[in-house]
Amino acid sequence: MNVPATREDLMIVNMGPHHPSMHGVLRLIRDGKIAENRTIIQYLPYVTRWDYLATMFTEAITVNAPEQLGNIQVPKRASYIRVIMLELSRIASHLLWLGPFMADIGAQTPFFYIFRERELVYDLFEAATGMRMMHNYFRIGGVAADLPYGWIDKCLDFCDYFLTGVSEYQKLITRNPIFLERVEGVGIIGVEEAINWGLSGPMLRASGIQWDLRKVDRYECYDEFDWEVQWQKEGDSLSRYLVRIGEMVESIKIIQQALEGIPGGPYENLEIRCFDRVRNPELNDFDYRFISKKPSPTFELSKQELYVRVEAPKGELGVFLIGDQNVFPWRWKIRPPGFINLQILPQLLIGEMIIDTPEVQDINSFSRLEYLKEVYGMIWVLVPIFTPVLGITIGVLAIVWLEREISAGIQQRIGPEYAGPLGILQALADGTKLLFKENLLPSRGDTRLFSIGPSIAVISILLSYLIIPFGSNLVLSDLNIGVFLWIAISSIAPIGLLMSGYGSNNKYSFLGGLRAAAQSISYEIPLTLCVLSISLRAIR
């Protein structure tokens, strides 16, 4: 192999505004080569910053490259643990795709639901690695530590719970007609286009190509589990959504099989610490022998090159590595899946509506304009309904106030206590006082009958609104028979009053109920009927 001459100058790297995570508000110019000036172990804590939504995958590809370069064997238990962590990280990444994606098209509820399950995944990560996001858990030849006691049972409980959560997402989203209208047939990517643009992951499989590196490369121990590649044929935004939902279910299947069949044995290949290690003469000095200043093991990378890849949640995550018989890699080139998938975005947006941009690009940017538009549209639909209801309610309160004033004048007694200006809120005050009155239910009466009575009276009042024409296409009752319907419904209210009086087992309460019923029949219903007849006549 011909290795080109080493370049001494530093590489200039633009961080934004084209970078997807910067959102176009910041641009930084950095210089330097961190990976090619660190050992693999020293560079490992940096890699989780590549994709903080799928941190386990960045660690996996970082250790897989030198493992394949040096033909290092990974213990079976360590491979099972890796698979479990990778699939948990896949679920966490897909969840954080799902929430913002739904928020972009105006559905806020799933955005809050996804954090419920995602926090449970992070709890599992924290219990096993000590960190919720930046784990530094993978090692060359295995993992940093074994699973703690009780972790497997806790993870199995999460799998059972998460399957019910996925069912909630499918009931809430998949069959929603508004959601289907927004994503079905939008942003279609054909088979040839997907291949020519170098797409991978769910974007590739949603276009009808069954390509999953877990099946193709058979890395780790994925070939020992029973699971299916999720794919769709339509290639639109709906297909990409269905692929990700299906992959979360398949990840649970893989995790459950790995937890139930995880073997015993070591979690790290300790023999590799004895091979290809840089000899340091200072290891026998005083500081290292008695003060324990011993560095982490380093490995010489053989003089060859290779490309390693894994199936990350966004697609193919790869590393091109060149060794030069040194502890530092001579060349470390990263192939990110998300940035390559975004190349097709300008072509997909041709001919699409501006509002469809979020569901086409499938990245984390909120479309608040569309969300507010839908909210305002719902408000304007409800305004014609609530306006007549509010007007009639105010009218009824005014009639009750007028009735109390007339009754006080006829009986030559002092009028009622006033609540609000001119006592117009007295009816609400009386109702509130009744609701919060102590010992409302009688101790010796029929509690069930006493409780049902007011409900019948209130229901009759609410049913009386059926005669209101809320719109040209929203008429619940014909105006020709509306008056008679109102009389029939209103006659139910005195029955509720009588039931309450009888159920109290008190003759005075029963007499009060009779008086209230007689009062309602004698002049409250006719008075309201007169006002209602005049209103209906005016409407005609």
C-alpha cells in the first residue's frame, strides 16, 4: 500500500450555518485534527458529540474500526451487551425524531409523549454506564463494565411497557386523517433516486430497498436473533414514518431476545492488553510503580486501511481508517449519515408547498405558523357556536334578575341581596352558594334520589339549546317545531325539583320543591317562552 506524504498543515472546518444542528444562527471556523492526534482510547470520549441522539453508535464505530484492523475478538457477552445498548439508542433516536416531526406539522401532543419513554431509556443508560448521554462505555474488545444487578429485569419491564406506548402512537397518529393528509404522497423518493443520491437508513428502506447493514454485514451478533427489516414501497413521508415506527418495534424484539439469551463470561477481551502495546520504559520508574501513574493501554494500529460501517438510526455511519504502525491513526475519515441524506432535500422541495417543507426534510425545525393557523381555524369554527350560547345564558340571567325584582315589588318586600352591578350576578351567586354549601346531602334521606334530581334539571336546561340554529348547515331542530320541543324539554326540570324535595325526607324541603316547580310552571317557563318566541320571530 502506498501511503501519501504526511500533511503538516491544519484542516479548516466550517461549523455552520449549513450544519443541521446549528439552525443557521451561528458559524464557527475551527482548525485541527483531534482524532489523528489521539489514541483510540483518548479519542473515545469525543465521539459522542457527533450525534448526541445516537451516542452508542458513534462509540461502536470508533472501537469496531481498530478491532477489525487488528483482528481483535470480542467476547460473546460483550457483543450481546453492545447489541442491547445499540438498540436502546436506536429507540431513543427515533423517538426524538418522531416528536419534533409531529410538532412540525401541527401536532404537539406526541412531542410530550416521546420524552416519557426516552427518559426511561436514559435511566437504563445511566444505571449501566453512569452517564445519561455521553457514556464512554464501549472499549476495544468489549465494554467498560458489566451490567449491574437487576438491570436486565428493569430493561425487560421497559420493553413490555414500550410496546404499549407504540400502540398509543399508532392509535394517535397513524390513522389520524389530518396526519395522513399532510404526509401521504409528500416528498416521494424513487428507488433510482435513493441509490444515486447515496441515501441510507429509513430514507432508503422507505423507497422500497431492503438494505440494512445489520443483515448485510452481520456485525456483532445480529444474525443470532429473529427480526425483520422494515421497509415500504411508496417512498413518501408517510413511508419514512412507518419504517421508523416498525424499527422501534423490531428493536424491542431484538432487545428481548438478547436479554433472555445473554451468556455468561467476560465483558472485555483482556488478552488484547498484552499485544500490540507500546512499550514505555518509564513503566518501571518510581512514579509509575509506587504512585500508580499508569496510563490507559494503547494499541499500535497496523499498517493497512479499511472502511467500517454500522446501521445507525439515521443511516450508514462509517469510518475510513488508515494505520501506520503507530498509536495514532494516520487517517480517520467519518461518513455521517444525516448530512448525506440531506443532499436530496433541494430536489424534493421542487413543486411542493412551503408548508410541506418540515415533513419533507424530516429534521428538527418547528413550523409554528401552520400550528397557529390550525388553532385559529378551530377557534373561528367554535365562535359561531359559543356566541349564541353565551348570549342566551346572559339573557336567562337577566330574566331571573327581572323576575326576582318583579316578585319583590308585587309582594311588597325588600328585594334580594345584590351580587354584582344591579344584582345581575345574583343567580350565579345563588348557584355557587348552593354548590359549596356544607352538608348538602341529607343524612336521613334518599341520597341517590336527592343527587339525581338536580342533574335532571340541569340536563333539561342544556337540552333546550338544541333549538338554536348554530349555522346554515348546523341545525339540530327545525324552527317550526323548536318551540314545542323547548316546552317538552323544559317540563322535565320541575320533575327534577320534585325528586330532590322528596329525596330529602323533609317535608319543608318537599314543600320547597313543590313551590319551585309551581313557580317554574306558572311564570318562569311562560316568560322565557315569550322571549324565545319573539327571538325566533325576529330570526325569521
